[in-house]
Amino acid sequence: MNKEIKRHIEETLAKGMRFDGRKADEYRPISVQVGVTKNAEGSARVKIGETDVIVGVKMAVEKPYPDTPEDGTFAVNVELLPLSNPEFETGPPGIQAIELARVVDRGVRESKAVDTKALCIEKAEKAWCIMVDICPINDAGNLFDASSLATILALQDTRFPAFDGIEIDYKTRTEKKIPLHLIPVAVTVYKIGKHLLVDPTIEEDQVSDARLTVCATEDGHICALQKGGNTPLTLSDIEAMIDYALGQIKVLRHNIGVKK
Amino acid sequence: MAYKKRVDGRDWHETRPITAKAGVIPRADGSAYFKIGDTEAYAAVYGPRNLYPRFMQDPATGILRCHYNMMPFSGSGERVRPGGSRRSKEISAVTEKALLPVLDLTEFPNAVVDVFIEFPQTDAGSRCAGICAAAIALADAGLSMKDMVSAIAVGKVDDKLVVDLNYAEESYDAEVADIPIAVIPSTGEITLLQLDGIIDKHDLKKAIENGIETCRKINEVQKNALKEKYRK
Amino acid sequence: MSELKVSEKEIVVPGEVLAEGMSYVPSYGTYRSQDKVYSHRLGLVNVDGKVIKIIPLSGKYLPKRNDVIIGKVVEIMLSGWRMETNCAYSAVLSMKEASADFIPRGADLTRYFDIGDYVMTKIVNVTSQKLVDVSMKGPGLRKLVGGRIISVNTNKVPRIIGKQGTMISMVKSATGCRIIVGQNGLIWISGEDPNKELIAVRSIKKIEEESHTSGLTEQILNYLKDLIPDAKFEEKGEENGL
């Protein structure tokens, strides 16, 4: 990390702009598509600037966990494909992939957006299991927000495959959707020196001191938080970042039209 | 029972519709998208770049490494657990052998050219689609290649010789021969040849000739994808 | 009967037939097989008499002696620094070559260049195994302080610099930014006004993207004039904006 570049980024932020001409609270152009891949039960593709992420949802029928016999399961996995970034290596998910998966998972799971009881087919015997796979195609920064958004859109796009009680017929899709109570949306706020911003480029991410991912529901309730980065934050930092994020979440919801 | 008409209505020697684009992954040194029917492949090239572990370095030339991988939701049926399988390792190896003959990496001793091939969606013919995408991506990356490489699966379904088998044909309820083939268009030389199924010598020769002819047509699509990138 | 199959500045791909017959001479980026000349790369056709060559549109940088490049320090070694050079091969700057001043043995090398520093250097030697030695002894060669670094396609560097530096000078004088173009595709830009810096970056990216089109100088001139109405343009320029 180059201290000079960081200093220059801060100087530029102090003058109200970023290296690519955006303001601190401005996202790069966002485009979303759903139903992008046929064999998944649900899918979505989100592009933020040149960052491009595909999320696919697959479903299966399994035995529920013994301690939650009336609940289906929900799992999120991230594969940081080496295709998308020269720094990514082949092999099992490293800590970056794991953290990203768990943060996205937290936003959906802890908000109880997915009604896992509705996934139960036969108590203690059979329940639906939802598996979300996040695959970046190009990483130009801000995988957190692109992945969270694509995940919720993919879940909305998902339709149950036909199930006769014994076997799943993946070739036949039903009209049945995943019951989603809420639509959580996440925004990650980054701190560089004393400046806050959203949607960092790779360079901005590399010089950032800390980040805070905030996930919130439609009525502004916070359903997940994750702090990252090496620099500690004060309480007022956190309050400021949360406020910043909540504002951004509202804008994002409005721009993308994310609703039930 | 004879195979009277193809399941999707195509001619015996007709491929499914093909779309190809170059330069679709900005972070990569070269990249491409190749879609044939419902099979979609992305290829990204990174290199020449540093090669670790050091024992793999070759002081005489750069090396090529291919990595074939399917996204967990890409196949029909159940989710496929991520991570390499024996199948994907084998396909990675034959893909490498299919592409290496056209490449000249002697200018890059001790370095590596990595090719990553990923599939959001598959419906048979994925290794061939991957090779087609990879060839475009390698050219896009500015590597020295005496020609590109084109690939297609040919074969026989019941009593008919066909080109570009889809999933329904691969799993057709009769005798099937599925023959992925990769070709250097300018010379007609074959750099990948595999066979699954059963076929006699005479039909095999005909099938391979179909393959070479089809690969030359596919090459035109690959060339256009590269030129299209610069047309504005 | 010799026949040219393509035209000047046409975009060709590997394996494409450029000429038939024996009278055409294959040069850079092309090869002969029997009676045909083929392209070895993706690029633009250049015909000079009977000599055909390809001007590549892409490809990573290959270190060459005497090239001035921008490197990023990634390792402090016993008697020098190792630098990343935006290609497959790192470069080594030895203590001897670092400065006109004498650097005593055992000195703290980070006082001169630290990890993450960008330096402008000149390649003095490249071995067959692509081990690269660089030097800071030369006019203008120095550590780059402040500003920002962007990365461009190394093949576009000649176009970005322009004939006798005219293209890059145009951008420098219009935006008032100091700009240093490394042959390896790294470019340093430093200006007082971040808006002008951004215009400089965008102009360079535009030149990179449109490098294969004609009338580019005019296009960039107009682009700069539109964004900076009171821009001043100077006549001459130097090789890499020293």
C-alpha cells in the first residue's frame, strides 16, 4: 500500500471528489438482471460499474437438523473465481470468500427474511434446503454490495422444482416462490482517513482504514452488521457510518426497485 | 428404431446457435464469452505472469495452465459441489493439450499463462465451448499464436452422424458416440480427440471430417468476436 | 502471383492469411508457411513495400534494455530493492545504481525507497532468463511523490506519447499536470486540481481505446478543448514527459 497514493486520495476527497470523478456517496452505474441462468432454480446478475456477480440458487430435499426438526435450511457459499481477479487463487474458499459468504448469509438469515418453517415438508424427515452460490465474473471492487443485492434478487426469482414426495424433478418448475418476509438490502460504508464513502474501487478499498457493512429491512431496522479493516472505530464513527449506510440503502432500494 | 429427426429440429450437420464476444472481463489480460445452444462459457487469461511454485518454472519457455470449472448451479439436476473433481481435472488437462500446439511461449521463460474457464450454464459440449472461448481469450490477451483453435462435439446418435450433440442426444436411448474434437483451422490438424460410446471405424472417419469442417465454420465466429471488439 | 489479402491498418487475428505467393516478406508478428504469410497475433496490418508486420493491439510488457519504466518497490533486499513492473518479470535496483550519492553498506535502505514507493527507472540489462536490472542514474529518474498511477496497455504507449511526445504534451499543457509515461504501461499523473487530473486520466484512456483509429490527435485536441475551454497548448514535447 502506497502512503502517497492514500494521501492523494484523501486530498481529493477533501476537495469533494474521487479519482474517478464520483462523489463520496455515489455508486457506479448499477444494472440488474434476474433469471440469467436456466438450470438454477433462481438466479440474478448484478453489475456495479465493472464489478459483475452472478448468484444461483439451487434447492434440494434433506433431513432437517435434529435440533430444528421443523425447519428447512439455507446456506450461502462464495467462490472467489480466479477468473474475476488476478489476486484470486484456485482452491478451497479462503478467509475473504468465507467472510463475504457469512456476511451475506447473516443479512438474510438474521432478518428472518426466509421463513425456514415454511420449507418443512415432513417434520424431522424432509425439508427443503436452499443453497445460494455467489460467483463473481469480474471484481472491480465492492463485491459485498453486489453479492448481497444479487442474492436477494436471486431468492426472489427462485421457484420450487416439482417434488413428488420422493424425488425432485428439476426439469419441471412450479409457480411456488420462497416465502420471503422481508427484503433486506446491504450497503458497505468505507472510511479513508476521516472521509466516508460507498462503492469503493479496488484502489480505494486497498487504502481504506475500516469498513462497516450494514444490512437493513424496508422499515430501516438493522438486521446485520460487520466491521472490517485494521483501524478501530469510535462510537461516533459507527453512528455516522450507520446513518450514512441507512441513507444509501434507501436510495439503493429506490433505484433498483427492490420490493416484495 | 432409426433417429428420424433431431430432438430440436436441427439439420444433421447444423450446430446450435452460437454467440461469441471478446474482452468481456476487464480485469483479465484477455477474455471471451462463448455460447452454443444453452451451454455458456467464460474464459479469462492472466499472463504471462509470475509462476509459483518455483519448481514448476521452465527456463526455456513460459508454460500454459488451464483450469476448467463449472459453477455449482450450472448443470441440470442437483447442485454440483464446488471444487475440482476428477472430471474437471481431466478436462483441464486435455484443454491445455488442445491449446498448447498453437502457442509460442518461448519469449516468457519461467512465466505462466493461466486460462480460467467457467460455466454459468451447461447443456452438453462444455469442454468444446470452453476451448473455443479460451482460444479467443488467448488471442485477446495478445499472445503469439500461429492460429486459433476451434472445437465441437460430433458423433453418432442411433443411425445418424450428427454435429454438436446436445444433452438430450448424449443421453439418447440408443447407441450413441460422443466425440469432442478440437482443430487448428488453417491446417486441419487435430489437437483434442476423445470418444464416449460406440462407433465403427468408417463412421468415425466421417464424423471427424464433419468435425474439421464444422470447426472451420466456428473459427469464423471466433474471428469476428475479436474484430468486433475493435469495430466502433 | 503474389497477392496481398488484407489492407493497411486492417485488424487481423492469429492464423489469418495476410498474403499469398513468395514475394512478401514476413516481419514482426507474422510467419510464412509454404506459400502463404499468416498473422501470429491480434493486431493491425502494416505493409511497407513488400514487408508485412503486425502492430499488436494487446499483450503484456516485455522488458527491454534502455526502456524507462515505472516500478513499484515490493521487497527490500540485502543490497537493493526489488520492484514489480506490471509484467511477468520483476526488476532489481542495486544500491550502486540507486543514487549518485554513496550509500554506505548496512544503511537503512527504506530511507531511500520504501515498500509501495513508485520509482522511475531505466532498464540497464535484461538477461536471457529475463532477470532485469534497473538504474536511477539518469536525467529525471526519481521516486514519484504524490499524484496517482494508472495502468494502460503497453502496446498503446507509443500512441499515448505521440510523435516526439506531441500527444502527451498536449494533455500535459491543457491540464497543467505533470505526467510520466513508463514504457511498461504505468503512468504517473500529478496535478493541483483533481478535476484536471481526472481529465488527464480520461484523455489518456481515450487515446488507449481509440489508438487504432485515424485523426486521433484532432479528436483528443477537441476533447480537451471541450472540457477545458481556456486550455493552453504548447508546441513541443519530450519523449516521456520528463
